[in-house]
Amino acid sequence: MATAATVNVTPPTAGGFGLKDLSNESASRASKVLQENHEKHHIYFNNQGYHDHIVHHVFAIYALGASPKEIQKAFDVNAGYQRPSEPIDNKLVSQLDDPATFKKHLGDELHYPDYLEFFRKEISKKGYKDVIKEYLLAGDDRADDLLGRCYAGFLHPIIHMGYGVEFEQPAIIAETLAQTAIHPSWEGEMLFEAEKKAKEIGNPKKSAFDLLDEAVGNKKLRESARWEDPNKIRDGILVRAKEEMMNIVGQYKVNEEDLAVKTAEMIDLAAYFTLAAQRPNKQIKMDFFLMHSINCSVFFPSFLAADWLTPAHKARLLEFKTRLDLVLFISRGSPKLSVEEIREYVPKMKGEDATWQGLFKRMCVLNDDGHASKFVRALAQGEKTCGPFEGKGSLGGKFRVGGEDWLKMANMVVDSVEVPGPLWVRSTGFDEAWAPFGERNKAQL
């Protein structure tokens, strides 16, 4: 049984994506390695805030049908460089129920084990669903502070939460809330400013695609991030074009009656701007940062299906996600987008290897940290979630990708990470980002 301190993997719940008939042996091996990760590793694998992706990787390939051996290998490849967990300060843990003490240590990675133990205790008493509602969604100062931090670090905390919700794992929710607590607050401050702007604007009838086009069409905003910026959101957009960015994302709104189609819109948007951002003279590569938008999208159907979340909770989670997606796109240098890169793509492999099942198998044996398998699973989820809305109604008619595009995009991803060299381009809108990559021709990607 899964508890606040014990991982016990079972197939994805309603809204999640996974193959049918996942083996008990694979679930058992996934539980074993995730328990070891839970007990032995810090959530950052170094002192620069780089995230431990073992949870994401193992859940993703398990859902795609990985064997016990493949799951063990995925763990072994990435366990060696993880940062060991540190001792728990039990005295501090006993004091974290005091709001002032809780707040005092936010943003400090040294207190990850203390927040982890605190949230284990809270979940053991109250259950993970009520703890999420209390500490992330209550709407008070503490919950709003944590909710903002949950979208920090290129969405890693909310991705982590997604796995906990989708697979019903209280221990993963404890990890989520602890890592949320040690993330910085500035991204959240930006999102709350956008939320305030949205309340001032009211309820505009613009889609996320309209707002993407509007953002790219604003020269000041389009050029606000620069290659040399240490952080292209914080030191670029928010310094040179903050008002312009807030005016655009403040126009994004989710009405509760539109949750299903707006969830599909967010997924379609993220897939479109991540896959269509290519350089015609360069080999096919996906942007490392934009990829997190599509990788995070896979969980929103699970949030949508969760009957313990209110429509207001779901709308707010989705608004924060889509607004941040728009900011993230501009921060990567506002890359030019071409849907023809997707539509005209010819997969490297033929036959079964280019089908969804074949792609899943290829992802289960790839030597990486899980980003690619998460990407492919998210695209498969996108096909499932967006299909009913594509080309229908005032919003579905604006979707930029659909139908056969989903499988083509998945082939693009898998083909691109199976060639030698860097797996990802980093900040695809900048010429400098493409320097490591070769020319594209008929013989190579």
C-alpha cells in the first residue's frame, strides 16, 4: 500500500496515460527503485539546483511498458550522480506547523529533508488530497506562496506533483511539497502579477494561440530576452518588457465550463511551439526548455479528472500553466515556427519502429535522464486529449497541430535523440544555440 513514506506503484488513474496490462513485475521494480530514491537522495542532484529526474523517468517508462530490467537500468544510469539526502532536523520539523517558522526557511535547499519529513507527517494525518488543497490551493498567503513556487524551476515541482496525483502516490506528493518549499519565489510573483492583471482586464475572448501571435508580433517583447542573459525570463523579459508581457498573459482566462477544451488548447499550444521551432538548415532538435511545457501538460487531464479538485482549482492551475508557457516561449528568443517542419517530416525508421508502440519501446531503452520518454508520453496523451476538439468550435478550430501530426512529432523527438551529439538545443530562438549542430540534408536529421 502506498503511504506518505512508502512508494507502491500501480497503473495510472483516470485521466492518465499508460499502456494496458502493465506488468506486476515492472510495478514492483519501479516501487523498489523509487523507494530507494525517496530514502537516499536529495531532490537536487547538485548544489546548483539541478533536479533529480529519477521519479519522472521511472514513472514515464513504466507507463510506456518498460520491463523490470529496463526500469532498473534507468535507475542505475542516473543514481550514481545523485546528491545524498541529509539528516533530518527533527526539532525544526516539529516547529514547521508554525506559519512564521514555515515561511522562514522557504527557498533554502538545505531544509529539503525537514520539509519532506514535515509533509510526510501531514499527509499521514490528513491524506495527500487534503494536504494539496490546504498547502497549495487554499488561497491564503501560505498556499499562494507555495503555489507560485510550484511553477518554478521550469515546472519541475508541478511535474512531480503530476506523477503523485496520476499514480496516487502520497510519498511523491510529500517530495513535491518539500521541493516546492525550497524553490525560489520570483516566478510565482510574476504569475500572481499576471493573475491580478487578468482580473483588471476581465474576460477577453482571446485564445492562447491569439496571444502567442500577439506576443511574437510585439517587437519590444519579441526581442526582450538576450542570449547573454543569465536567466532569460528574470533578467530579460521582466527587465526589458515586463509590462508588455503582463498585458498579454493577463488576457488569458479559463472559464470553468471550458476546462476540457482549454486543457486541450494548452497541450496543443505546447506541442506546436516546441516541435515547430526548428532551423531549416540544421538537424532536427527540440528545445530543452520549451520541452518542459509539453512534458508538464501530460498531467492536466489527470487534474481535470480528479473529483477532489474543484473547478476553480483546476482553472487556476491551468491558467498559471498556460501563462507561464507563453512567457517561456518568448524567453527562448521567440523562435520562428513552421508547422510544415512537422507535416513534411519523414521518420527515420519504418514499419513498427515508427508506430506508437515502437516509439515507446525505443524510449524504454534510451540512455538519458527521462526527458525524452516524458516527451513522447506527453505527445501520445496529446493525441488522446486533443483529438475530440480538433477543428471543432471557435477554439478547436484554432489548434495548430492535430491528427497525424501527433505521431509525426513523436517520431521527430525519438529520431532526434538517437543520433550522436547533444540531445537538445538550448534556447532555440538564438543563433548561438544552434552552433553545436550540423547541417540538415537527406542523409541526416
